Amino acid sequence: MAKAKTKTKVKNATYSWECTNKKGQTVKGEMTAASVDVVKAELRKQGLVPKKGKIRKKSAGLFAPREKPITTKDIAVFSRQLATMMKAGVPMVQAFDIVGQSHSNPSMGRLIMQIKADVEAGGTLATALAQHPAYFDDLFVSLVDAGEQSGALETLLDKVATYKEKTEQLKTKIKKAMTYPIIVLVVAVVVSAILLIFVVPTFAEMFEGFGAELPAFTLFVVNLSDLLVENVWFVIAAIAIVITAFKQAKVRSKAFRDFLDKMVLKLPGFGLLTTNSAIARFSRTLATMFAAGVPLVEAMVSVAGASGNSVYQKAILQVRDDIASGTTLQVSLAQNKELFPNMLIQMVGIGEESGALDEMLDKVAEYYEEAVDDAVDNLTAMMEPMIMSFLAVMIGGLVIAMYLPIFKMGEVV
């Protein structure tokens, strides 16, 4: 695990290297590390002998573009490409060369070539992937390891690729549901702030020349504008502090994260979306691991981590404990019907009786993935009129407040 930390967490500089492997062949690559000595140590651990003077620090240059980070989508694409090539009979090392050299993300390309170097040095694919835990989680490594041990690596890689693709699609759907209302609300707040800071004071100066008493609503908006103009930097600092404090609390406090996860499940619209998403992830992950031959008790740890919600994570870990004590999966799920729907429970029971649990779970996953899609569409349809009403009241109210005195003057004349 020490090697994994060096490769994934230390990001001081990138070094290009040229070495000789155990077969006497010359291999090249790049590595991110703190120093040349760290690079040499890592290469020797992989069974590679660095050539003299062939480890060089790469200069990024002052105006060099920032490299793209490795995303979960990159990992999903890599999984599918590797699975496709190996099913077509392409040797693993050659498949790494093809995928790594043609990848559009240089960072992902280097990661693939590092994995290739580990495999060429005599390690298994699962061991090579385990050296990069930031990109390949325990679930991914366990499935690859099961495939290598059973001699069905191509089949398991295909299942891993499908799992990654489905998971990524699910995340994209949820982000879609969350992004639209957030963007609209942010724009509404920004536009309202611009009106209050720059437009309303202009109208206020004009109203002073009228010499007439302003309507209560207009007076409220003018006072609000004065307050915001006088304390604009304080308001900006307060917003920044609140956002930062929220992010830090979410990262550092497990209790705060658990509280947020509980609240999300109770929100109208979002609660149903989160529930369907958690059930889809539970079913998809468990189906993939069970098909790979991973025992239920061991699989439940990875399944819990993939659920995406701490409430479901705790419930799944309780299911694991029940199974370890001799309870069937169906009975254990049925003890918590508030979180696990009846359809899932019944399908699991049929799967356990027929010996086709993975197939039944796949069908459940497909059903709830479609349910997530429908929930996103329904949520968007529900949010649109609410957001438009909010915009009309917020921005339209400011405009009306500014024109009320003018309308009143017209009535007097």
C-alpha cells in the first residue's frame, strides 16, 4: 500500500524513465513522485532496473496547459476497451499499449502504462490495479482478482465494464436533476443582487426629487438596497464562509454527512430519487459481485460502500451481519421494509430459490435505473413551474416596486 500512496498522492513532479525489465527488454514510462530517488525505489520494487541518466524530470513550462484529471468516466471507458480487446483475443500487454497510447487523456494514458509495467514485471492485473486505489476501488480489484483466479477474466472484465458504465449513467442522471435548479437559483440571486446594488439606487435618487411619500413596498426595497450596498463585502464574505464551512463539515464530520443523507431521503421528489438510486446501486453491485463468485458476506462490504447513502450503508451492513448469522438475504431485507421495497425482496427470494440471484438482481437494477430516469424527468417537470414562479416573484417584485411610485404619479395627474 505504500507504493499506492506514492503514486496517487504525491504530485510534486512528473519524471520520465527508461528501464530494463527481468527479460532484458527496454521499457519506458512516466511517474509522478517527490524526487528521483523515490522514482528509482518504485521502479526497483516493480523489478525494473533504471538505466543511468534515463530518469529525467519533465518541465511543464510556464504557460503549459493544466492536465485533465482522471475521472470515473475514464475508468469506465478503459474497462470497456480492455474487456472488448481481451474478448477479441488481443493479449493483455498489447491491449494496454493500444488503449494507453490512443487515450485522449494523457494522465489516464500514463496510468495505463504504469499498470502495464506492473503486469510485465510479473504481477497479476488485480495486484497492478490495487496499486492505484484512488482510481480502482476494492470492488473493481476484487472482481478482476476473481476473474483471474477462475480463468474467466474476459467475462469478468465485461461485467466490470457494464457495472462502471451503468454506475456512471446513474450518476449523470442524478447530477442532471440537481444541476438545473441550482443554476437557475444562482442566476436569480445574482440578477437580484445586481438590481439591488446598481439599479435600485438610481431609482431611489430619482424618487427623492419627487418629494412624495413612497409606497411601503418600494420603501422596503430601497432600504434593502441601501443595506446591501453598505454591507456588500460583508455579505460576500458571509456567503463564502457559509459555503466553506458547509464543505468542511461535510468532509470532516461523519455525523453531519449522516444527517444530510437522512434529510435527503425525506425531501419531496429528491427523496424518491435518492431511494431509487440507492436500490439500483445495491442491486447492480451485488449482482456483479455474486456473478463473479464473491461470497455474499464479503460482497456486502463493497455493496454498502457503493450505495451512496449512509442510511442505506448502515442497513446493508446489518444485512451482512444477519447473513453471517445464518439468515437468508430475503428474510434480512424483509426486516427493513422502510428502506428495501417489496419488489426487491420478492425478486431476491425468487433468485435464492431458483439459484439465479444475480439474474434477478440485474432485472431489479434495470427497473430502478429506469425509475431514476423517470424520477429525474418528473422532478425537472415539477421544478420548472416552481422555479419560474420564484423568478417571477423575486425579480418581478423588484421591478414592480420601482415602478409603483411612477404609476401612482400617473394616477394623480
